[in-house]
Amino acid sequence: MTDTTVPRGATVKIGKVDGNLFLSEGARVQAEGTAPTQVSGDVVCEGDAYFEGSLNCGRFQARDGNVEVTGDLTCETEVRAKRGELEVNGNLVARSVEVDDRLTIRKSGKADSFDVGGALEVGGTITARKVDVGGSFQVRGTAEVEDIDVGGRLDVAGQVKISRLDAGGSARVGGGEVTRIDVGGSFSSTASLKFGDIDVGGTVSLEKGGVGGGIDVGGRFESRGNLNFEKIDVGGTVEITGNGEGDSVDIGGHLEVSGDLILKRDLDIGGKARVGGNLKLQSLDVGGLIEAGQIEAQDKVEVGGRITTARGTKARTIELGNRSEASGVLIGARVRIGNRARVEDVYAESATLEEGVRARNLYLREGRIESRCRIAGEVLYKDNLETDSDVEFAKSPVKTEQLPKPPI
């Protein structure tokens, strides 16, 4: 084996080195013809260096300078650049890559691991087990990486296949699959996304919808397409343009779904909820306002403020709080309407209207109507009806063997 040294500022044509290649400050190496420069051992650059053409080597090391390779860089083991930048105008292939400052790969990169202290830019695709970037990470193609940890911003234009994505600032991907997403600021996907869990401190935007697991967002979540999920827990706002289907939803502020929302379990809204289509679920708890085309709950609907439907609300149990309002038919085995509440038609096996309730029509197997209630329409009951003496009826209650069927 014979080592080769390129002196400071010199330009040398090299086809093959059976040993190590050393480059001093400002040295330039030109490949002989179109074939790569072949180095069986290490390539060591002290200061700035320039490789015209492609380079194949056993190991690549650079210190205290910026290095450019105009072709491909292929390394059997590691690529290491201390206190400097590395730019590869072709493809970069190695076992591991570690660059203190900036790494630029104009085409594609492949390694077991990439560790970049500053910025990593890839013009094509990137394939790796782990990518750790202190600043920003940009990929113009696709990314297939098990573990990504970025201190600043991640931007992948193409589709991704990632097991874990952790970004301190923001992250954007072009759709694909991410098992675990943990972002401090904002996350967006420009195409349909399959995900495991999303945990974002700020905002999430799925521009083509997605399918996945749990969603935990501190601020705003938006899906511009159908969304399938397990659980949504958002402190601020959720907006789904399309249909939503999942296990449960817990929203601190505002929920809006343009289509249908189907849940296996519960919907708990602290503020306002609007569903353009049908809402089907196990139970519903709304502290403020709920609007929907139709609501159907297997268990319970509980509203502290106002419920509005075009076609009605149906549940085993319906409870409206004091001074609450219901626009649309209420249908339930058990219905309780709190003091001074306002409702329209009620169909129930058993219903209680507490003091001062205003209602339109009542169709009950049995019921109780308390003091100062006012019924503007008809009251039909089958078994038993208890009323206080000061209840106002537009028509006297009528006992009947056959009650009308509910509209839903």
C-alpha cells in the first residue's frame, strides 16, 4: 500500500490509490476520465478541498474546512466532517455520516445514520435508520427513515415512511406513513397520511385527510379530507372537511365536521360543536352548543347549553341542563329537561319537565310536568301523566292507547 498526498493548493489527477489519500488546504483532485477516483483506504482533508468527479473510498474524513464532491461519494464505512461543511453534487452512500455544520446532497443519500449539527439538504431521496439534525432538514424527494430527530424544521416534499418523527419547531411531509409524530410547533401533510399517534404543541394540518391512531394537539387540528382515527384530544379547535370516524373525541373549544361523524364511544365538547351530517356515537356531553343534521346516541346525550338538529336527536337518555335550548325533535327512553329550558317536540317512554320549561308537543308513555311549564301544542300520553296545577296547556292532555311513531 502506498499513501498519496496532494500539497496545499495543488491540482492532481488521480484514478486509483492503493492506500490513503491526504489533501492539504485548497487541494483539488480530478478523476481520470468518467470513472470515480478509487481510494482503498482513508481520504483525509485538512481545510478546504475539491473533488472533480466521483469518489469511492474506505473512509472519508475532513477537518476545518468546506469540501465539495462534484459527483458521487461512496464510502465503505464512515463519512466524518469536523468543523466544516460537506457538499456532494451526486449521491452519497456510506455506513454512517457525521457532519458538524452543513451537509448538502444534490441527489440521494443512503446510510445507517446521519448526524448533522447544522442543516441537512437532500435533493433526491434519503434512506436511513436514524437521522439527527440540529437545525433544519429538507428533502425534495421521498424519505424512508426509522427515526428522525430535528431541532428546528423538517420539510419532506415527497412521501415518507417514518417510525418516529421528533421536531422541535415545525414539520411538513408529502403524505405516506409515520408511526409516531411529536412536534413542538406545527405539523402538516400535503397528501393523505397514515399515522400512529400525533402529539403536537401547536397546529396540525392534514391537507388530504388520513387514517391513524391518537391525536393530541394543544392548539388547532385541521383535516381537509376524510379522517379515521382512534382518539382526538385537542385544547382548541378541530375542523374536518369530510367525514370523521373514530373511537372518541374530547375538545376544549370548537369542533366542526362538514360531513358525518361516527364514534364508537364518546364526544365531549367544552365549547361549540357543529356536524353538517349525522352524528352517531355512544354518548354525547356538550357544555355549550351542538349543531348537527341528526344525532343518534346509544347511551346518553347531555347538553348544558343548546342543541340544534335538522332531523332530531335520539338516545336512550337525554338530559338538558337548566336554561338550555333544544331545536329539533328529542326522542329517548328517558328524557329530563331542566328548569326554564326551551324545547320543541319530545317523544319519550318517560319524561320530566322541570319548572318553567317551554315545549311544543309531548308524546309520552308516562311523564311529569312541573310548575309554571307551558306547552304550546298537544300532549298525548299512554299510561300516566303528573302535572302541577299551574302548568299552562294550549290543549288539554289526552290519554291514548296508540302514540304516534317518532320521525326517526
